[in-house]
Amino acid sequence: MTISHKLEGEALESELKGLIADVLGLDPAQAQAFGPGSGLFGHLPELDSMAVAGLLTEMEDRLGIVIEDDDVDGEMLETYGGLLAFARAKLEA
């Protein structure tokens, strides 16, 4: 079983929140409190254009996915819900 098959539902959410906290240096409790509408890019000063590359690379490594340049847009990074939906779609592909 690959990592992508293991990360579903709450496990994926927990992993993604932990990943965001690690990459951005956030308090884990702050990341765990994220909901679907929680703002990311443009809302968190820690998530600037330089941090986006690190976040996406870490997502590839931890989630076992491949993110192409064409996959990345402002909508997927705008909210936690958008990033989670993107991760789910990549894992299901």
C-alpha cells in the first residue's frame, strides 16, 4: 500500500496541518485550528512566495504526490480548504 492510499479523511487533514505548521514555523495548535475557510496565501505572513515552493515540495515528499507547475494557482493556496481539496484530488488521481 502506498502512502497515498493511507492518507484519507482525518489522517490527510492532520498530515496537511502538521506539514503547514512545520514548513511555515507556525504553532501546531494554530495549524490544527484551520478550517475550510481559513486563509493561507495573502492571509498568513509566513506564507509568502518563497514559502510556497517549500510547502509544495514538502507536500510532494510527505503525501507521495507529484505537483506540476500547471497545477499551482492562487485558488488552491487561498484557503486551507482549497489546499486540502487539491491534496485530495492529487491523491485520488
